[in-house]
Amino acid sequence: MSFFVTPNADGAFDFTTAGYTLFVLLFIGLLLLGSALFGSKKKMNIKQLTFSAMAIALGVITSMIKIIDMPMGGSVTLLSMLFIVLIGYWFGLGAGLTTAVAYGILQLIIDPYILSFPQMMVDYLLGFGALGLSGIFSNKKHGLIKGYLTGVLGRYFFTFLSGWIFFGMYAPDTFPNAAVYSLAYNGCYIGAEALITLIIIALPPVAKALDTVKRQAAA
């Protein structure tokens, strides 16, 4: 483990060059794997790979545009979760999960905060990866709204779990316990972004545009 990470002055860990290399390779491998395993059998998988890469890029860019930045981590961003959710909605569960986990790996590479391997897994791979659950509703009526809610609830669950288990010592005395604090704290910013996003994608012009892109993705 020390080959890939090194302790820092804050009591957390930073990646070594080997660690960054490993996760860059995992990121690329996941995108290629998702395209190979879950792409259309009638067309080349380049289209899915391109859409996935674009969604990840947009997700990263918008995650840096913070409407509200919370003091202990987490923020309300400019619809960053939506772009990752869209891949599952457009291409199905397998593509959604691989793209979402790849997105989590990229977030880990860009802005890592590592206390332990389990915390890293819960926060980055499982937390962001849960956004891919939107693929469950890929071909369902109102699939985008249902998929978005499912993905965000999955993200919320793992973020709550991390806050409770790994960051519970920071809970203020005004809360009865760390679990309640994690539920409230993480619910504030994840819920706020989800509400804003749901209002926006329910607007007729936006819904029409997203449906048009979905048809192009499936073509």
C-alpha cells in the first residue's frame, strides 16, 4: 500500500507517482471495458465511449462550479451529477455503472482525500459509482427522473455512510449522534442539488433536448 500512497502532514494520504499511474490506468480501463461489454452489438462502441468521456468531462468541469461550498466537504454544484446519470439513462445499467465508477476514479485523481482504503472505496468508487444506477430505468417511462433520483439516493447513502463511519468525530454536540449529523449534513447539499436539477430537467425545452440526445445516442 505504501508503494501507491504516502502519509501527509494532515494525517491523510497522498498518491505517489505509482498510485496516480495505477488509477489513471484503471480509469481508462473502465471506460474501455464498459464500451466493450455494454455497447450496442449493432454499431461500433465508439459512440458510447465518446458519450461517456464527454459526460465525465462535463461532470468534472461542472463539479468545480460550486453554487454552495460546505465547510466540512461537499458542495452544491452546477448539475454535475446529472451528466453521469445520463449515461445510465442513455445506455443502460452496465454502461452507467462503469462510467460512474470511472468518474469517481477521476475525482479521486483530481482531488484525493484518503484516510484509509475503505473510506476511499466508499467515498469515491461506491459513492460516485452509485450514480450509474440510473441505468435501471433506461427504457422506462419518466426514466430520467426515476433514474436520477435512484442514482442520487445511492450517492447519498454512501456519502452518509462515509460521514457516519469515517468522519463522525467531527459531529457537533448539538446532534444526538454522528449518524444523524451525517444524514442532515450530506442531505443538505445533495438534496439541494437534486432539487435544482429536477426542476431544470422538468422544463419542457430541457426535457425535449435531452430526449433528442437520447435518440441520437441510441441510433
